[in-house]
Amino acid sequence: MKTKRLLKYLRIDRWPTVWCPGCGNGIILKAFLEAVDQLGLRKERVAVVSGIGCSSRATGYLDFNTMHTLHGRAITFATGVKLARPEFKVVVMGGDGDLASIGGNHFIHACRRNVDLTVIVFNNMIYGMTGGQYSPTTQEENIASTAPYGHIERPFDIVQLALSAGATYVARATVYHYNLLVRYIKEALQHKGFSVVDAVTNCHTYYGRYNGMPEPYQMLDYFKKSSVTIEQAKRMKEEELEGKIVIGVFRKEDRPCYLDLYEKVKEKAKAR
């Protein structure tokens, strides 16, 4: 069967996963494995680093070189891995809370430096592991355990944050758009520089239940009906874009990455 070829990338002895039935994290994980398989990457030359959170448990299920690290610090560990083993494909997996809150400064500075990493943001717009608190990407007026009367803070847009900070590959898809997710992760892995894939996913246990979508299919239907492509968004008025999820590739550009510049500094130091 088609899916069986992906089992070689998994630590089946760690299953079942801790994720709730219907959680979109499994879709993102499979999309990553599909991208790796299509590219023919050798798993011993791939490193996957995560922090803390539901999505960060992914590294425990992957049979690659993996690190389950500190809350918000996955990108710093991943940068160290890339500096030590530049021939590796180094991937960071983390949630919107882990990467955009406690890990926010690491995220924006890795974008700025254009470190050759691929970051997959499992963006479920809430803290799913610790009780449904609002996160940096929770939309205004949404309900969370720490915002029972509606969220009043303006959310981060992961894509716009990455673009403004200098990431050289930036894309977004939802777990409903599985084939797009595979394509964007594949392109991110092939890109030399800091790559961000904002993977919008469902936490129906908390986000969905608090906001009238307690079943996984309801959240997938929400992603289907709320998503518009970049091309469609260009033809829409600002008020029409309210509540919409814009999907597509927002940037793909070549720029010297941090490791190449670092090597030049080393050569200068040796020449002295």
C-alpha cells in the first residue's frame, strides 16, 4: 500500500501517539514524510528538532536524528546542529505558541540571519497541551480558556512575521489542503536559506470546542470555506479578507545564507 512505504521513517514502538483522534498534527507529520520520501532524502542525513507542546512530540515518533528540546528553543538547537553538520537537512517542528511566543525572538532572528533551516509551524491558534489558553495566533473575539469572553489581542500573522523578518521561503497551507502542504514542505526542504511553512491545523479539543467546531470534520470544513489563494486575495477588498486564511507561496528568493557567510569569516580568520 502507498502509505506503508512511509513506515520506515517512523518509530512504531512509540505509538499510539498522544494526539487526540482527528488531530491535524498527524496530517502535517504525514505530509512531511511524503515530502522526504519524494525527495529521496536519506533519513540519517535529516535532523528534526522540536521544543515543547503537542506538535513538538512529533520528534519522538520520527526515526531520524531527532532532538526534543526546551520550550521555545528549538531553533537555537537546530542552528547548532546545522553549524556542526552543514550537510544535514535540519527541520524544526513546533507550535504557534512555542515558536511565536516564548521562541519568538529566536524565530525572527533566524529569519533575519537566513539560517539554512526548514521550520514547519503547527499553527492551531491555541495552546492545546496545557489547557486551551490563547496563543499569539488566536484570532480576535475567539474563545479560549484564558479568554472566556472573547480574545481582545491582535494576533500575529506567522507569514507576515516571517516576511518582515527576512525569511527567504515563506508558504502557508491548511491541513485540509494536504497536497499543497506536501508541495510546500518539499519546496522548503529544497530551498537554501530560512524556510517557513505555516501549516494551519485543527485543535478541535480546545479551539474547536470553544468556538463551535467540536468535531475534526467541522474544523476541516472551516479551513475549506475560509481559505483563499494569494491570487484570489489580490482581487478582494480588505473587509472581504476578514477571517480568511490566505494560502500559497508568499516568497521564494535566493540570498546568501548564514552558513555561507560564516564560512567566509572562518576563511578570513585562517588567513591572518
